[in-house]
Amino acid sequence: MANPEVSSQVLRALLNAGLMALGLDSVDAEQRNLLIRYLALLQRWNATHNLTAVRDPLEMVPRHLLDSLAVLPYLPEGAVADIGSGAGLPGIPLAICRPVQAFTLVEPAAKRVAFLRHVIADLGLTNVQVAAQGSEDYRPDLLPDVIISRATAPLARLDAMTRHLQGPHTQVLAQKGPGVETELADWPRAATLRITHQDLAVPNLPPRLLLSWRVPVTTP
């Protein structure tokens, strides 16, 4: 059951404890304020626009904020494309904590695009832009340095959706939960890639995994 009246102080305490558990003490006070403001906007819009199935803000902290920020220590520098960003996850939390890094939120759904643009304006995020299209249609002038996806699609599908964005300098990061072994088995190209695995221990969540790869320079 949702708890719409949970105070920002309670959410902030939950966020602070989670950041400490993740070793992310470097997230400063203003960034934490922006993360809580983002959560408030998400909760408000979610009441009428159904942006996420998570309704309880106490669940939103670990499942949305902390799960997104667990990637922060492994996020390379450079321009980031958040594929299938949805309500801005993980792109918005990461962009808040990496204010000098450029993020593009790739999302085709009109109501989510409207929300993302509202968040960017409300929080004053000058390092974030929205590409209101599907990933297959997203063709920037410069390929991104980082492609990130949080449970957008199975690995084989995600790879197919973003092949045209994967240059030799591009790092692909995919956040996954249980069942990733089946996805890897169903993805023939995985055998040609050097895929690294990083465990993500997010407080109050089942085990998560961050997969990362680059396309070999010799790939046709």
C-alpha cells in the first residue's frame, strides 16, 4: 500500500542510509535535495500519468534512486545515452550526481517525455536533454561514449536496438536482475564480446548485476 504522506525527512534519512551503504558519501547535500525533489515530482505525476508501478515513496528510494545510483562508481566519463529512460531512470539520478556530464534520455512515450522535460526544467538540470523517440530512430551526430539501460529489454534485444550507437569507444552498461543467465544464453553475439560483470548490492533489493561491454574494433 502506498504511503503518500511520508515526509521528506523520512525519505531523506532512507536515502542517506542507502548512500552510505553504497559508499556514495560523495553525493553532496544539494544533490540529495534534488534527488528528493525528483522523487516528489515522480510521485505527483505518477498519481495521474502512471509512470511507474511503484507507488510507495518508501519503495521508490531503494528501487528507483539507490538502484540507479549504484551504477555511479562504474559510470565512465563522457556523453551518456539512457536508452528507454521511462521516468528518467537511471538517467536523472545519475545526472544529478554528475552535473558536468552530458545525459540524453531516449524515450518515445509522450507522457513520459512531458514528465522528463518538466523535471529538467524544475530541477534546473542543464546537463540533460530528451530525445523523444525510440532508440532505433535515435541517430545523434556523435555516438555516445556510454549507453546505459535499466531493465529496458532482454540483452539480445537491447543490443539490436543500439547496434547503430555502439562505436569502438562506446561502453554499454546494462543493469539486470535475476534471469540474466538465460538472457546471455539467448544472445549469440555475447560469445564474441568481452562482457564484464559487477555485482550491485542495493539495500533492500534482490541481487542486481551490471553488465558492461564494448564492440571490438575489428567487428565489421
